[in-house]
Amino acid sequence: MIKQVLTLGALALAATSCMALAQQGRQEPPARRPEMALALEAAQAALTACAANGVKAAASVVDADAILRLLLAADGTGDNQIEISRKKAVTAVALKVPTSEVADRMTKDQGYRTQIEADKSLFPRPGALPFMVGGELIGAIGVSGASGLNGVPGGVRDEACAKAGRDKVNDRLK
């Protein structure tokens, strides 16, 4: 009788251990994302474009789950610009559009504005663009650091830098 109880106990322990191991083995596939080399190239191109206009900026690249994959910041870039570049990229992924479109729509649609401002993880200012392959979102690049100049808002200048980065790698994204 004791032998049977011990055997049943050992079988139950083995079964639960196997189930736990099987569950650990089933992980979600990683989010779609630009290859690291292309993410680095895009961020470098964005910072080069900003530097050509006298802007010390930060560039963040996130994957399709809005997880930070890469962050580059020019010497002298403020800490707040680093965080803002990431938040802009997250916003572009969350809404699947350039952040300039979000900002523009917010000025025209009060209900949309209220909805976007309620989500504190978003930063709906121009400066980020999604990376798309066909119709599929694979990540985004966000840039922050520019201030307004000659009537052009800083975010618009940031987005021009992000566009330079995205354009540099866009035809090689997969």
C-alpha cells in the first residue's frame, strides 16, 4: 500500500513537472522588427540628418510590440529628449501612423484628442514614423531634439530626421 502511494506521488510529481516544462517551452514568437543592423543604420542616418541642421538629437527604434531595440543619442542631447524619442516611436507603433498625423488629427477632433491624452504611454508629437513591410507594421523610429526654427516647429524638424533614417533602410526592410 505504501509502495503504491509513493508510486502515485512520484507519477503525479513527474506529470506536473512535465506540464511546467512544456509550458515554459511554449513562448510567444518575438515581435516583428527591423534587423539590428538596419535599425542602427536608420538611427545613425536620422542623427546625421539632424546634425546637418545643427540639432543634437536622440533616435529610438522599437519593434512591433513597442519594445526598445536601439537608442542612439548625439553628444550633448538632453535626457528628456532621449525619453521623448522612445515615446514618439512607441506612439507610432501603437497608432500605426506617423506621429505628425496623430498631432494633426488631435487639433481637428476633440474626442480623439481626449482619447489620446488619456493614454500616458503615448507622446503625440511629430517626430516618429512606423516601419512597414507591405501592409505589416514591424516597428518605428522616433527622433527628438529639434526646437522650432524659422517658423518650423521642432517636431516637424524631428520627423524630417526620422524620415531620413527610415528612407535610408526602407527598401531593405523585411
